[in-house]
Amino acid sequence: MNKFIFSALLLFSFAFIITSCDKDEEPETIDYDYHAHVRSPNTEDKHVNDSIHIHVDFESHTGETVHHVNVKIYNKTDNTQVVYNEPGDAHVHAMEGSFGYHDDFPLTVDKGISAHSDWILEATVWGPVDEDGVREGEVIESIEFHVHPE
């Protein structure tokens, strides 16, 4: 009986050692297949003091979690002139694979919009951020529009 128990333990230990010595498996890659669909505003000309409704649908066409989103509006000529950069916390973690973003934004002089100018609305969606700071599955969609003075 002791020989049987000893043999069984020895066989179990050997099997455990063999299976635990497998080469490291490659990390699973996830296909996020993200898209940012800018529904509003459109590319038609705007005027100072107009209020534009921002509507962007962020989604993963593979159903993966939408981890992070950002909507930015900046001057096409001087891309450092950013007048809109939301949401404040980009981490939305929408587990159902889609996230709808809505906001209203006034095109006012106090926001730096006064003369004829061209603007870009940029919608960005991305997955987790890896240890090197790389945004997994990042996709950027953008539209341009012109703003006329009052």
C-alpha cells in the first residue's frame, strides 16, 4: 500500500513538474477594433457665438470594453490652441462595448474664437495602457469646420 501511495505521489509530482516547465505563453492579444463616430458637429461653417452640440459614439466592433475616450477641439493653424478637451477623466470603462459622449460647447470670443479660423474636432478612443505607456488599440477620428466672426 505504501509503495502504491509513494508511486502515485511520485507520478503526480513528475507530471506537475513537466507541465509547469512549459515555455512562457505569449500574452493574449485582443482585437479592440475601436471606432469613434463623430455624429455632431458636422463640417458645415459655424459662427462665433454659435453653440455646437458634440455627439460622438465610441465603440468596439468586437464588443471589447471601451476603456478611455477623449474629445478635443483645437485650432488647425495653431494646434497648441486647444479650446475643448473632455472628459476630464478619460477612463470611462464602458463594458458593453460602446460609449456615447454628449456635450454642448459655445464658440465664444472668451474661448479664443474670434476671427475667421479653421478648427479640428478630434475624437480618440483607446484600451488599456501598457507598462510602457502605449495606448492599446488607439484610434483617432477627426472632422474640420470653419468659424466665421460675428
